[in-house]
Amino acid sequence: MKKRAPTEQEILVDQLRQIADGLGRTFAPFCEVVVHDLRDADHSIVAIHNNLSGREIGDATTELGLARIADPAYPEIIANYANRFPDGRQAKSTSIGIKDSSGQFVAALCMNIDLTLFGALHSMLGQFGGTDDAAGIRETLEPTGAEAIRSRIDQFAARLSTTPRALKAEERRLLMRELRQSGCLEIRRAAEIVALHLGVSRATVYNDEK
């Protein structure tokens, strides 16, 4: 018996499953990725990766899904809107509706990010990166005069309406001439400072100085 060819809608949903699988693997474990088949609103969930909401395959669609089913003119992409998981955790969500050739919504891809995970990470990084300003100690591990070199480079680039890392070879040679004349290259580790600020190697700096 000849196998029935898949319909356009079935192909779209199947392709969306593959996309969801890839996104789920990429953004695990922070992002829940869900595929809704809007042809069956009562059992729309056909795939769910990195399950953060506790839903299951076969569960019903969301309010956004119902809105798309009712109105083909509903926005196809709603990005970064505030949401909340069933247990109260804050989330950031993006919902993408998929239409067939007739202009009707067939499916939706939804991504839900658990913001509490990032909130905790942000707090830890803030604590780790914090300093005790009350100690009253100001120290730098870079050579004296390093800021003066960077400032001159920034000023030179600004005159050319560009950035230090976008300077061309000829412009770098002019810059090195100015730094030499100003005495900046006499500062300890000057070549290293210039190289880091320009995003080039020290060998390039030495070559530009010739």
C-alpha cells in the first residue's frame, strides 16, 4: 500500500520539532523550548525540551496559542515578554507563530527562560567582583603612564572618526610617530600597552614603529 504523502502542515510541524531540538540542546538547561501544534488546541504540545514548567506532551495550548488560532493577523513574533512559571518563578518568554501557505497559524515555537537562575548567578558574580572601597586603598598593577598612552591613542582615533582597533596600517604608523614624539614610548612596557589597546601583536607594534 502506497504511503500517504505528508501535508504541508505536517511538514511544517515536523521541521519545527527539529528546530526546537537544536535550540533546546544549545540553550540547556536555562531555556525551555516548546512546540505547539495549533491544529489541536486541547493537546497542542508535541515537543518540550529542558522542561522548566512541568508541562507534558499532549497538554493544551496557551492563551497566545488560542489568540493565534482565532486571529491570523495576530503578531507572528512576540519577543522577550514577562512571564511566570506555574510555581511562581519569573520568566522571560518569546513566542513565534508559524503560518502555512494559506496564512493560517499552524504551529508555534515558544522559549521560556528561568530568570531566577540568572538572578542567582548575577548576585554571585556581583559578590565575587566586588571590592572593599571602605578600605581606602588605591593600587594599580599596570605601569605608570599606561592610561596616558591609551588616552593619546583614543584621541588619535577620534580625530579620524574611528576606533583604536579599526586603525589601518598607515594610520598606526602615524600614531606610533606621535607616541614617539610625545615620549609615551619611553614608558615601561609601552609596546605591550599599545598592542593590547589596538588589538594587535607586539610584533606589529614594533613593525609600525620603524
